[in-house]
Amino acid sequence: MADWVRPIRAGWVVRGAVPGPDVDEFADPEQVTAALAARGGGEGTLLAAQHPHRTPEAIARGLDIAAALPEARAAFSRLRATHYRGVTDVVAPYRVDGFDGTALGVLCVVDPSAVGADGVRRVRHTEEVYPDVVAERAAMLSGLGCASSAAMLVPSTAGTELTDFVAELCADLGNPAVSTVDSQGRVHQLWLLGPGYRQKELLAVTGARSLLVADGNHRVAAARLAGEGSLLALVTNGPRLRIGPIHRVLRGTGFGAGELARRWRAVGLDVTASASAEPPEHPGEVVVLAGGEALRVRLSPPELALASGLALAPPSASRSAVPVIDHAVVEGLMIERALGVDPAGPSLRPLAGQQSAPPDVDAVLLLAPVPFSDVLAVHAAGERMPRKATYFTPKPRSGLLLADISH
């Protein structure tokens, strides 16, 4: 058994429904704050326990994370007492089926800082992160000592061993300990597997390969920053994982469609009116919706991106070459260079493909999904994807299984 992949020594499995709204619906702080202020979203919910400094009461009192942590600890204690039952030394075979794919895997604890015999970390980031988000999540992890949302990790090399093993286990274990349907109609099922030879076999298969972060780069970085040796994770290899698009929202700049087009053309981009307001199907161009108009921007060839100061390597037939990722060109050339806007600042935010843009935006930049082959090529070259460039689905549902990570 790999010692960097472990059972959940102490945890809690939900009895019935996770209290409150589906926490996985909310992608940014504004959405969380609005949901907590809505009827049924605040006191006594998992969302409020995860974001204690964003409740109406905390905002009214001016509480930051540190000041709100005592209430968060008390809220988690109440939730565990009323909605959960305790479990020890378990791993959780897991299945999720939905319109956006199927995943079979195992919920367990992973050491995010483990290093293999080759000196390379076992858990490898696939994307850059927002430092402020990492710092906030690290403070919560350190203060709570309890994880309620799992990162999603995938083996770095192909193989069906994990999928086949979990499928066999799920069939043998009978009825799941938890079966629920999320707000998007996905069916989540979770089984509990205690100590024994089958648990050891499952953990050995799970830890046989290094793992890439498919979802949860900020959770992994926060666990490392907090010095936690325990990360709650779903390790899965499909069988039907999908990568959806993550777009960009531009707000607070005052730029309309005409000014955006002028500035992008000034840096050498090909900008035309678009008859379609749908996202592009393939990388290499962006559809921009601004003030009722639609623009199509053909992203620069690699040589123009390089001339513009972007640290991007042109693609080639070699597997070791780093492909140009659209999100890097959008942030580096279209946003930072052409508009003078900090892509890490508040004026540019990610928008997952299935979510609606806020009403008060200057523009929505629609991008194509990144091919998985590009993700692997970036990883093989020892690089990382731009922040919020990939949206792997289907994801595990938060709150079904909590893990004590304080020891």
C-alpha cells in the first residue's frame, strides 16, 4: 500500500441530504454571498460553515476569516451532530453519472506534498492558481481541521486498473451508503470500505501512479500552504471524464465592443463581427459578447504571441513541445497587453461553461475547451496550464463525506 494514499482515519458520512444549497453551484465569492443571504442558504447549512465570513451576520459585523473561524468550528460541530454519523478507517468507492460524463473512483486521503523516488511530487498541479484564493482556503483548513470538498485527481498515465477495480467493488458491496441526485441531475453514489485486504488492494492500485490535479488546484495548494499532510481527494480515471470550457468575464473597465476591437487590432489580432454568439468548438479563436454585439477574435499565431512578450512555446510535432493555450493568449495579449488590465485582478474573472454571466459585465470572452492532449503535453514538459483553463466533469459532490485532517 502506498503510504501517501491513506484511509480516512476519522470522518463523517451524511445521513440523508446535505443541509442547505448545493455548495458546488457557486464559483465566486459574490455568488456565495448572495446564496447565503437568500432564504434557506444561511444558518445551519454546509455553505455557511464553509464560508463563515460571507454570511450576512459576519459581513454586518465586519468579520474576516480569522474572526469568523470560531463560529465556523461551532457550525461544523452542529452539522456533524445533526446530519452526519461518524466513520473510522474507511475509503469510499464512488460513482457519479450525469449528462457531463461518468466517474468511478475512490474518496480517500492523499498527502499533497509526497515525493516519489524520482524526486518529483506525487500530486502534480496542472494549472497556476490565484494566491489570494489559496491563502483564504489555507486559513480555513488550518482553522477547521475538517475537509468537506474533495479535489479530483487523475492518474498521470493511461490505464483502466483503477476503474475496473472500483466497478468490481461497487458491485460486490451491494447498496451504497449514500445515494443522492444533485441540482444538475447527476447521480452520486458512495460506498464505505473498512480495513482489510480489499482496502489495501484498492489503495495500492490508487497510489500506483503519480496523480494530476483535474479539479481543485487551489485546494491542493492550500493544503500544502497550511502544512496539512492530508488532502481529501477523489482519485478517478473516468471512464468518461470530460473537459468543458472556462470562459472569462471582463467587468469594471468601461470598454465597449468598438473600443475592445480597436485595441485588439492594435496588437495585431484579427477581429471581425460574429454571426454566432456561441462559444467556439475548437481552440484558436474567441467569441466576445459585449453590449449586444458579438465579435470573433482569431488568436495570434505563436510567433506573434512570442513577439508580444508572452512566454509561450509554439506547438510542434514533438510530444515535448508546450502547446499554446488560448487562455494564456487571452490573458497575456488581449487583456494585459491590449487593455492594460491585470488578468489576476478583480476586472477579469473565470466563468465555467454552464454558468450564466452576471448582468453588469463589459464583455464575456467565450473560449473552446482545452483538449486533454494539450493538458498532458503541458504536464510532460514540466509546465502548468494557465489559471482556470480546464473544467473537468463530473465532479464529486461536496458534503457527502467529511474528513478530519487535523491529525
